[in-house]
Amino acid sequence: MIRDIEPLAHAVAQLDSADPAERLTAVHAIAALTEEHVGEGREAVLDHLRAYLRRPPGPTSDQPARDAAARYLNGP
């Protein structure tokens, strides 16, 4: 279970930002949150990164954020 939903909700909202740097920050914030959670809570946080990668790219460059999310999910 996710203990404090507020940081995750904020980071997920940032994934919809028009600013590519803000989206990249959101990916890193979500990745950091996975380190704080175990079990089902960790999987729930990771689901947001997976969902982000499944979305079609936005009107501005998503590639840096998508690359960071993929690296986190797939390892170095």
C-alpha cells in the first residue's frame, strides 16, 4: 500500500506537463518513490511509469523522459 499518496499524485500530474524538463523530473520522482515502497505499493508506483511509456508521445519532445523511464524499468 502507498503510505503517502500526495508525492505520487504530484509526480503523475507532472507527467502531463507541456514542459519536457518537468516530465523528466516527474519520471525521476516516481522512480525515487519506488525505493520507498515494497510489495504491492512498489508495483502500484511502477505502474505509473509503465502507463506513461504506453501513452503516445506528446506534442513536445518526450524522448528524454521516456528514455529515463525505460532505463529505470529495464535496468542500466
